[in-house]
Amino acid sequence: MPTTNHARTCPLCEAACGLKLRVEDGRVAGVRGDAEDVFSRGFICPKGASLGALHDDPDRLRTPIVRRAQDPDTNSWEEVTWEEAFAEVERRLTPVLQSEDRNAIGVYSGNPNVHNLDGLLYGREMRRALGTENIFSASTVDQMPKEVASGLLFGSTGSIAVPDLDRTDFLIMLGANPWESNGSMCTAPDFPGRLKNIQGRGGRFVVVDPRRTRTAEHADEHLAIVPGTDALWLMAMIHVLFDEDRVQLGKLASLTVGVETIGQRSEAYAPEVVAPITGIAADTTRRLARELAATPRAVVYGRIGTHTTEFGTLAAWAVDALNLLSGHLDVPGGAMWPLPAHRRPRVAGPGRGFTIGRRHSRVMGYPEVRGEYPAATLADEILTDGPGRIRALLTVAGNPVLSTPDGARLARGLRTLCCMISVDPYLNETTRFAHVILPPPSPLERSHYDLALYGLSVRNVAKWSAPVFRQAGPSEADILARLTLIARGQPASTDPTVVHHALVNGALARCQRQNAALAGRPIEELSASLVAERPVDRLVEILVRGGAYGDGFGSRPGGLTFEQLRDTPEGIDLGPLMPRLPDLLETRSGHVELAPQPIVEDLARLGQRLSGPQGAGLLLVGRRDLRSNNSWMHNLRPLVKGPERCFLQMHPEDASELGIEAGHEVRVANATGSVTVTVQLTDLIMRGVVSLPHGWGHNAPGSRLSVAAERPGVNSNSLTPSTRLDPLSGNATLNGIPVQISRA
Ligand SMILES: Nc1nc2c(c(=O)[nH]1)N[C@H]1C(S)=C(S)[C@@H](COP(=O)(O)OP(=O)(O)OC[C@H]3O[C@@H](n4cnc5c(=O)[nH]c(N)nc54)[C@H](O)[C@@H]3O)O[C@H]1N2
Ligand SMILES: Nc1nc2c(c(=O)[nH]1)N[C@H]1C(S)=C(S)[C@@H](COP(=O)(O)OP(=O)(O)OC[C@H]3O[C@@H](n4cnc5c(=O)[nH]c(N)nc54)[C@H](O)[C@@H]3O)O[C@H]1N2
Ligand code: SF4
Ligand SMILES: [Mo]
């Protein structure tokens, strides 16, 4: 077979790098960064380089499997045909569907959906068909606070402002470590290189993190902050702007309401008051607030360390508030919004606004947020008896046993389900409780276009990648379509084409409603003009042709077409971010709502933190490692070889007070659980803080992760309480968790 080369966007993290894969004899013989990719220009990390290893991993499931024994700990899995698998899904799911209690079915969707056209375009249809309110996802152990803050401020959870990295001269970055993570809610391939470029053009960047991370080591300044106190520090920054008369709204003055309210509410947060709680000296805070206000191109950016805390939404809101009040929102070099090729700009004017709590979860009474309940309460809904109790669960691309709070309790709950179906390529800590596992094709067997990430990107870019290999089984869209049909009560053998047709026609009708130029043209005619073949690609084609740069199905000659995407495998650069206000605003007032009621009320809770008891003891935070990806790539030897990565970081002085020495096995414990792990002493972490990575603990009986099981590590979420949530978003508090440490 001849050697072939394939350009591809990497689907493994938010950086969306362009890769070049060399295929020889039907196998991936090499992966390198694609120097011609318009966005990443050759950047690659070790994970992207292991895409071939992922494709070839013998533990990756290629056929559906069904569990025959009641006890998940025994290995009773049997390979079945796809027809048998769907028949088994129907047999198990139908009684629950017919019980008239649709909430008896729960759905958990995990992170890889974000990088997968099939999951993004078909998951919603499946959830809708199930008709349950019990929807959960990894969003509430991640970015939901930023979505809620953006919803309240700008009217839509999708309107997330990103730092204009390539044009800023001063960046304050909180709770992010892009040197390891490659960036999040800010799609920027070679994030480290872009940070170095800030310095290269004479600018500065400052990192706020309890650990002196690799990112902090490269920064011009590092501020060690007490975990969970970012919202207080950001309020102190806002305080300085008002106190020293440095608020500058610029063009946003006429577009913003609530500025005075925030001025009043910030009075209590003088840097001097906040300093003993955050650990950041008052004069440092004042100096940075002045520098932010005085630098024309400057921006504040906060990520997971700020979001996964008890004040996550307030911290996320305060980042945007600080950008706005210092004149750095919607201007080059500040925080801006992308306009991806698959979206259309709105016409300016009042929108529908955003509300939380349209209903409440059954057991804990948590408010619904963007149609979901907190992942942290999934176990409550399974374990607590009564009408509406979850008895059947679908997981799609998620591993909540390792990724969400109190994994051991969730595992106890999953064991009791009468029906669990997982769409997942691995038999792991979560899917081992399933009755049927339906494996999707490998990432190299599907097409790719970043529907989610181009909405968070530091440049407007469009790139579509063709599959490298033909898929062996059904596509993930087919799998989800068949689940949709079963949920609708159709026989398991129904051809999923009906779902594909309905989605494509629905998308065409929507496109027509939004494009006046298409009025009156028959759907059949629009449909006949599509050139893409697979249903997911036809959906992308519709969005792009009807989108901001599209050809409008011939009504805007010269506009973007699917042929252009297909024939430009290195991607199409659509230019730097452009100002988007006011057309982007979807609030009811049509303004930026700086002081929405939920935020003002929650600021009262933050105020109590000023006078409340300051916690003693050690606080646990997480961390990420370049060669890891949440919980699911520890089975690839090229990534996990080398030194052990799952260990506890601790400051030497904290250790010596407890009689702990380097390399000791220690017991980390709190009321939720305990783990035993090796300790590494390092002054990279501030005193009073310890750090453990998440996503480990691969020693569950009955799982099939032969490489990962050799060095399983421990599950840090054994220590995460399921009840300490950010009240506005329902997001779990994953950082700043009190723990006790002793020699094991
Ligand atoms: N303590 C602590 N906990 C955390 C975090 C933290 O910082 N600290 N981070 C949180 C964050 S940010 C996130 S996003 C969550 C992640 O939480 P989850 O999304 O629940 O977990 P992942 O580890 O990403 O697991 C992904 C699953 O998807 C499967 N998968 C991979 N590719 C595909 C595919 O193409 N299709 C399908 N159907 N399945 C696929 C994998 O086998 C795996 O089972 O974890 C959160 N948990
Ligand atoms: N290599 C690798 N890359 C990944 C992932 C992975 O698992 N591995 N996961 C992907 C996913 S799903 C996501 S969401 C992104 C996340 O990407 P990032 O947001 O960059 O996440 P982290 O690298 O975990 O960095 C978070 C930092 O917050 C710090 N921190 C903890 N608590 C606090 C606090 O209270 N305040 C402040 N200011 N800082 C705090 C931690 O010490 C840590 O250095 O990464 C993505 N990329
Ligand atoms: S940085 Fe992310 S997108 Fe780029 S190669 Fe690595 S895993 Fe893939
Ligand atoms: Mo995430």
C-alpha cells in the first residue's frame, strides 16, 4: 500500500492543533505538527503525537460488549454484534421508558463530546427523545461558572469572552496552567509560544496560582494565592479601580447597566482587608490594578482553578467585570468574542436573557442550570428512593467515577442500576457498571470540525478534516441516532437514516428562517445543493454556508462553501477577533448587565468570607500534567512511561511539622474519604496547600485497562465532597478542599 499523508485537527484538547499523519500499510507510521496549519503552525504535544497509539490500543473496544453477570467485579463481558447490542439496549431500557416516569432515566455526557461532531450534533437529539430532566455532564465539574457568568452578563451562556492573546501587552492569568494543559476556554495552539510573544513585544504576563507552575516560572511575576479566594482578590482589584477613580468604560458606557451598584459593593474589599485572606500583599494588588488600567492592551483571564471553587461564578463574573471596568472588553488586546464560521451574528436588540432554576433537582433541590443538574448530585438521584429516582443511566464519553466528587459513592449507586448503557471506547472505572458498552469509532475514523472550540478561539479559523481511516463499525452519530429511536419507542432494528434526515432538514429549515435571502426556496432544492456526504458533515455544511462568512447557498457569491473547507486541509484563516458589541448581547435589557440580581445576592455570601473564620489545616488543589488527559489516556504507553505522575506535592516546611519526609507514603483524608500516596516535597507549592492530580485510580476490578493498571495511582475525587457546590452554577468545588495528612 502506498504511503499517504493526512492533515487533521487533533481532537484531544482545546488547542486544536493541526497534525500531519503519515500512514503506511494501513497504520499510522508517524504524527507531526503540521507546519502549514494556518493556526498552529507546526506545534504539537506528546498527546497529539500518540494519536496512532490510541488508534492501535488493543484495549480500545472495537465491538459492542454485553455484561452477563450481575456482579460487575467479575469479568463476564461478551462480544456481540451491533444488532444484538441494540436489542439488549431495547430489552433493558424499554421497561423504564414505559414506566411513565421519564426522570427515571439519567444521562451523563463527558468531556470528549466537546471535540466530536457526532456527540455535539446528535447528543441533544438523544436527550430530547429520552425526555428526562435528569441531565448531567462534565460541565458542572468544569466551566459552568463561566457559562453562568456570561449568561447573566451578556444574555447567553455561549457568549464567553476570550483573551486576545496575540495582541495583548499585559495579561493577568488566574488558575490556569497552559504550559501543561495547552489552554482552556481559550483555543490557542502553542499557548506557551503566544505567551512568550507577549514578552517578545515588550509586554508582561502575571500568573496567580497557589503553585509555581511551569507557566508561572515563565511569567514575569507569580502571585501565590490561597485556594478558593480568587473572587475576593478580583473584588479587591475592582475596588482599586473605583477607589482610585480609574474606571474607564469607553464605548461600553452607554451599553452597560449596574456599574454604580458594583462600585458600592466593591467598597468592602479594600486590598488591605483582603490581603490576609488571599495571601496577596495589598500594594501588589494596587500596583497590578493600576498597571491593568494604564495599559491600553491588557486583559485578565481566569480558568479552572478559579472556576472549580465555592465562589466559581463570582470569580468568573469578576474577571469579565474587571476587563469591562478597566476598558478592556471587546477591544483588541483585551477580552473579545470570536465569530466562528458556523455562526451568524445577531441583529442588535433585547434578547431572551438567561435564568437559572427553572426547576430544581429532586433530592437536594439544586437549581437547574442550562438544562442540567450538578454532576455532584447524580449519586443522590440514584441512591435516594422515591418517584423520579434514576434507575437507568446512559453515559456518553464520560468517566464520572473518577471525574466527579465522591467517586466511591457514585460507584455504589451505579452498581444498583437496572439499566446502564455506555457509549465509550473503554471498559473503565465507570463503564464497568454498564450492561452494554457501545464503542464509537476511533478519532481517526471520523471527520472533524471544531463546532465548540471555534467559539472560544483567539483567531477566527475554520478547518474541516476528512477521516483518515474508514470506520469499522457504525459512526457515533449512528449509535446515538439508534439510541434516539429506541428512546422514542421504535424497534431496535429501525434504520437510523430517519434521524439523519430529520436533523439535516431541521437544520436547513432553521438556516432558511435566519437568512432572509433564502425565503421561499424549497428545502429539497437546498438539500440537493449540499456536497458533503456524511450526515454530520452535511450539518456542518449547512451551518457554514448559512454562517457569518458563508455563501448563503448561492445568495452571497464568493462566500465560504464546503468545497473550500474540503479542499483546504490546512484550514482557512478568517482573521483576528473583531468587536462584537452590541450585536452579541442577548440580555432582556439589551445591555451588558454588570450587576444582575443573582450576582448581587451572591456577593453577600462572599462578604461573609471577609469576616468568617479563616480555615486552618491543609488545602488540596489539583494539577494537570502535559502527558495526561483527564482520566482516559493513561492506557497509552508512550504517554505514561517515565516517572510516576500521581503523587502528592507538599511544601517541605509543612511536611517537617508533620514528621513527613520526601518519598514517604502518606494518608490524605477528610470526611469524604482517604487515599494513600507518595509525597514529593517541593517549594513550588505554597505553604498550607497540597496538590494531587485527578483522573487516576485505575485499579477497579473488572475494568480493561492493562497499561493503566500497571501504575494505577489514586482517585483524588475520593476526597472531593459532593455537597460543596458553587450555588449559582452547581459546579463542584474541586480545589481548596481541607484534608488531613499523616504518615501511612
Ligand atoms: N479533582 C478534579 N476533578 C476533575 C477536574 C479537576 O481539575 N480536578 N477536572 C474536571 C474537568 S475540567 C473535566 S472536563 C472532567 C472530565 O470528566 P469526564 O468527561 O467524565 O471524564 P474524562 O476523563 O474526560 O473521560 C472521558 C471518557 O470518554 C471516553 N471517550 C474518549 N473519546 C471518546 C469518543 O470519541 N467518544 C465517546 N463516546 N467516548 C470517548 C473515554 O474512554 C472516557 O471514558 O473531569 C473533571 N474532574
Ligand atoms: N495535559 C493535559 N491537558 C489538558 C487536560 C489534562 O487533563 N491534561 N485537561 C483538559 C481540560 S478538560 C481542561 S478543562 C483544561 C484545564 O486547563 P487549565 O485551566 O489550564 O487547568 P490546570 O492545568 O489544571 O491549571 C489550573 C491551575 O489552577 C491552580 N489552582 C488551584 N486552585 C486554585 C485557586 O483557588 N486559585 C487559583 N488562582 N489557582 C488555583 C492549580 O494549581 C493549577 O495550576 O485542560 C485541558 N488540557
Ligand atoms: S496541544 Fe492539544 S490539540 Fe495540540 S497536539 Fe497536544 S493534545 Fe493535541
Ligand atoms: Mo475540562
